[in-house]
Amino acid sequence: MSVSNEVRIGEPAPALSIELQDQDGCKTRLEQARGRNVVLYFYPRDDTPGCTLESKEFAALEGQFRAFDCELFGVSPDSVASHRQFASKHRLTFRLLSDPQGELAQAFAVWSGGRVARATFVLDRELRVRRALREVNPRGHAQQVLDFVRSMIESHRMLGG
């Protein structure tokens, strides 16, 4: 699978209509976020050290993401029940999407051998891919993504958007 053919900067995000459940069992599709900016981060597993660190850092910055009208979604193949426990244990209030078959992960070319690679995608209000970050180091990653979202919003405002 060629990554460059799957997810291209400036192109519409793939798989907008795939329906997944969040930690509360609510059915969610990315297309429902149209009109807001989106951070979609894929992580291998709930409650592992790197995934916990990354998720807690996103949670700590959630208010700042929301100030930029940016919705956060964490995605892993873990079950709804696992996500519910993970979110409760670490006080995560953004949505964690359960992708047990790797449908969304495959569409974003981060599924390989039944596992999800750690990666993050930033989508604009029209749900076009503005940034793809792969081989992510969990420590400091949320701040790196927030800095990009801030620059994306400021650039859009400077262009009269």
C-alpha cells in the first residue's frame, strides 16, 4: 500500500462516512465534524505507556484545541469498553473511536499486520488533510500538533478566511 496514494495534503480526508463507536457507544463519522478543524490521532493500544502519555498530553491541551474550533479524536483498534475504561481512568473527555477491524486506519494507511501505527492527521473545516505526522514520538506530540493548528488558523485569518 503506497502512503502517497492514500493520504495527500490538500485532498479530502478518506473514509469520511465510516461509522465507528466512541467510548460511550455513540456512532460517529468524520463527516459529522465538517465545519470544524479536526485532529485525528491513531494510537496502538489503550493504557500502554506511550499511548497514555500521548492521550494525556492531548487532554491537557484540549481547551486550547477547542479555542481553535478543533475537535480531537483518538483512534485505536481497542473495544468501546476498553476506551470507556481508558477515558475514565485518565479523564479524557474527547472522543476515542473504536476501530477493531482497522477500517479507518486502513483508509489513512496506518494499518499494517493487524496493528495501528502511531500517526496524526490534521483536517481543516472542509475536512481536507492539512498535515500528516507519522512515526510520532508521544512526548510533546500534542504541543507540536497544537502549534501547527495555531499556524494553520493564523494563516487562514491572514488570507481573509
